[in-house]
Amino acid sequence: MDMLQPGFDASTFVKNRRRLLRHEAAQQFFDEVVLQADRLGLLRDAHFGVDGTLIEAAAGLTSFRPKDEASPAASPDDPSNPTVDLHGERRANATHVSRTDPEARLTRKGKCKEARLGSWATR
């Protein structure tokens, strides 16, 4: 491709993902990149640490609803975001799940800190 040619449409990559994984093309590509980095002296055998960072979820606390609860019906006055009263309701990861981000967990960053929806990421 030259600089003026349009790039691939995102759906092209989605459609070919299974094929790339089935034929291990992605692994071969990764292995080749690592080999080139090694030849250039860009790799080290040093020990590294892992930082667990809380990433705030792209979901609001109102989406964190009981697992066995049916989805709330849309009301005519508020069709896109039904009003939810959470006052006095106790929520826990064992009994609740986010409707918009199922991987999000209710977490606290420390003592006496408010609970937020987030995901732990390691890097």
C-alpha cells in the first residue's frame, strides 16, 4: 500500500480474525517481531514487576443490578436511561452484575474510599 491508498475497513480484520488464529499467522507474526527485536538488542532477561492498576469501568453504578433481575422496561418519559433508585440497596459482586460492562467489578482503592466499578489490569 502506498501513502495515498485508503486503509483497510475495520470489518476486514474482524472477518479474518478466526482465519488468522486458526492458521497461527498472528503467533508467527509475533514471533518474527520478537526475533527482530532480539537481533537488534532490544530485549533483556531482567526481572520485571507487575503493576495492578484499577481501570475505571465504562459503566455507571446504576447499571450494576441484581443478576436475577429482568432488564427494566423503558419508560416513555426516559426511554434511553430508565430511572433507578439505589438508595439503601446493598450491592456485591457475588449478587450483582453491570448490564453495560459485565467484566466490571465493584472495588475500592483503599480504606474509607467510595466503591466504584472498575477492572484490574496488569501491565
